[in-house]
Amino acid sequence: MINSGEILSTIDMISQQHLDVRTITMGISLRDCAHPDAARCCDRIYDKITRYAADLVKTGEAIESEFGIPIVNKRISVTPIALVAESSETEDYAPFAAALDRAAHETGVNFIGGYSALVQKGMTVGDEKLLRSIPQALAETELVCSSVNVASTKAGINMDAVALMGRIIRQAAERTADNGGMACAKLVVFANAVEDNPFMAGAFHGPGEAECVINVGVSGPGVVHHALQSCKGESFDVVAETIKKTAFRITRVGQLVAQEAARRLNVPFGIVDLSLAPTPAIGDSVADILEEIGLSTVGSHGTTAALAMLNDAVKKGGVMASSHVGGLSGAFIPVSEDAGMIAAVKKGALTIEKLEAMTCVCSVGLDMIAVPGDTPAETLSAIIADEAAIGMINNKTTAVRIIPAPGKTVGDTVDFGGLLGMAPVMPVNGGDASLFIARGGRIPAPIHSLRN
Amino acid sequence: MRAIVTVIGSDKVGIIASICSLLSKYNVNILDISQTLLQECFTMVMLVDCSACTISFADLALALKAQGEEMVLSVRIQREEIFDAMHRI
């Protein structure tokens, strides 16, 4: 029998340190739902999702109850809708988002991701229709999340798409002005997007994926923070080892839940995503971990090094604990979803420039950042271009989920509620990037993309 | 199916009796018990076999939780595998 000390430490992690499985995400291919008639295509999408995911929430809740581990979200990711919808003879893609939303409500999931397009090298007619429909689609639905991949290490950066996304983000914010620009919290712009990401808002079921899979995202910043409290004054060697051991334990739980969910739903197990995902709850913060490592506040000099070490140690510990690791797999640094990050921004210790540096060494990018509502679309595009460049050159995923909060300015806050949290509006650099963005075209792929 | 029952709270008369009689009522077999008292905090860990349990696992968990609340104790039941996964390679 496992000894009592080990049992009680697990219970303490769950009850006191916010250990949970952040999400069970069912990836569903919708490629066979394409149809020339848009209404028929929407019906097929709805029918397939509700058929495959009928027992997803029920199964998640059963596992939660039997193993005594909270499974915070049950979600669905689908084939990028641009790939499915472009066979339909229609100019209006909003009904596809509505079909996804209805299916999500029917199955009882928290979010559905995949109102997406992959345009890193160029846009098809269908891709462009989807992109232009994003503001309306997100404003008129509740549970649909959207993502657009605008760059990759292999293809370079599609600057036409980058320019368009700046305008789309502005429009999405304006359409949901009553709600703090909520639509932008459900929209991610990626470089090197991954096909098996279980986390929202960037989840989609990539074209290289199987018919249906179960992916699981673990969490546990509170557990890592607690473990480090016993390492005060110790060297980085000890800190890294402690993080690795903790990550191993957290990931083993994720692996157990993933395999159990896959078996019960009779769907193949895909991957476990080793991400430290914070929530706005006190004690569930990545910023707290960085401060425990020895920084007076996150954002001070030393933050990037501490984050790099944390991110690497989490992967090293986690990779041994799971048979298949994938998704984003890295610490998340969403500002609005992390109480420590919010506090640092309010103190003026954490800026967009420092967050950009931090994205060079962790997953994923400038995440859940509110900026003044009058930030020009070109500036938003330029922020996206900077992040995409970091992703492209460093062969990693980067993303931008930014909210130009309508009517708000620096010093104000936007409250999205729930897991999305509360974002203090951060200042952006006032320089003008409009000529830079107006050039269009593609930034060529870097030399190290030529690996063959 | 084997599971771990944990009981945590302040010590008082009849904790073991009440939890054991509830488990017996639903035909859950107790395989092992360990119990400690640290200052006033009572901690009991039981390994049980639920394979012949007469109610569903979820209902058993609710019954234990309710019984615990009556005595101002935190009582949980979790499948053994989660502890194995976390602490054994």
C-alpha cells in the first residue's frame, strides 16, 4: 500500500494547492462534413460533433468523482473550419460558427475551438472569407474560439494576414464593446501553431490528426510553488530538480486521466500537454513561482532567466511521465488569468516589452493582454509581427491574444470573469508602424528552415 | 476496484466506528487502516475494496462526504490508481 504520507501529500496538492487537470479536449475531424450547400454542411458539423462528444462531459465528471481530481474543463477542438467551409457555395461563414456554438451547448462543453484558418504562406478564398467573418462569428456566439496561424519557421510570415488580423482584432473588440471586447479573448493569432493543442482559445484539430482523439492539458502552478517553498536559499540545481520531480507527479496524473478518458470514450489517446496553466485564483499563479525563485516582482531583471529554467524543468520532469507529449507544453503567462501577473502590471513592474522577452523562452506568447481601445490596427499588427518573428526564428510556437479594450485607457481594468480573469490596460509604444504594415507580402522563411 | 478513504479533522469519539459502519452498510471491505493523531488533528487512511459495493462509486463518495460533514470531518474516497500514478514508477 502507498504510505499515508504520500496519500496525504496528494490530497494536500488537490485541496490546498489547486492541483487539477485543466482540460480534457476531444479533437474531432470535420473534413467529411464539407458540402456545397452551406446549410447541409452546418447540419453535418452539428450532427457529427454531438454524436462523437455525446458522453464527453459525463465521462469527465465520472473520472473526476472516482479519482477525486478536479477536471476543470471539458472541451472540443475541430478541423480548422476554413478547410471544411470552403467547399460550400456561400459568402457568409457566420452560420458555421453558430453550428459549432449549438453543438457546444448541446454537449455541455466549456468551449469549442477551431473556427480557424492556417494562412502562414497564403490565403485561399475560403481562408479569407473565414478571417473576415471572425468579428461577427465571435460576437454572435458564446463558446466558439478562433485562431489563425499567420507564420511558421518553414513558410515565413504572411504579412498580408498579419495586417488583416490587426483590423479584425479591432473590429472584434468594437462588436463586443459592451463586454470589454470579449470577442478578442476568444481569438488567438499564432506562429507555428500546433495541431494537438488542448488549451483554449488556440485549440484546433489539425489536418494531420486522426478522426477523433483525446488530448489532456495538466496544470499545477500552485503545486510547483508549494514545492519550491522548501528550497529557500538553495542553488538552482536544487530548484530545477524540485520542479522536475513535481512536474513528473503532476503529469502522471494527467496521463492517468487521459488514458482513462480515452478508454471509456473508446477514442485513441493523443497527447498530454505539459503546461503550467495559471488561473486567477490566489495560489495558482506562474508569477508566484518566479517570485519564489527569488524575484521581488515578476517583470524585474532576472525574470526571463527564471522562466527559462522553470519551463525547461517542467518539460524534463513531464516528458518521462507521459507516453506522448504534445500540444504547447510550456508555462503559460497570460496576464489576466494570473493574479501575480495582474499585481505586477498594476505596480508598473511588468510591461509588454518584458512580456515579449519572456515569450522567447516559454509557451506561448502575449496572452490575455488588454491595451487601450484606441490602439491603431497597424500597431496591433506590428505586435503580432514581432511575436511571429520570435516564433519563426526560434522554431517555437508563439501567439498573440490581445484585447484593445473599447473606451478604456491605461490604468483602467477589464473584467472578463471566470477563468479569463481581469486585465489591467497596459500601455503600448506610441510609435507608428503603419508604413511597415502597409508593405504587405511575406517575410521570407529563415535560413535555418532549409534543413533538408 | 480498490480505493483509498481519507478522514481528516479534529479528533472525537466514534470517528472510526461511524465510517466503518457506513462502509459495511454498503458492503465495502476494509483491507488496511492506518491512523495518526498529530496535535489535535486526526488523520485516518483506509485501503478498501469496492468491487462488491451495493451503490455506485459516486453515491458512496457522497454518502461518505455527508457522514464526514455531520462530524465536521473531511472524508474522501478516491481510486487507488491516482496515488500509484503519482508516487510509484
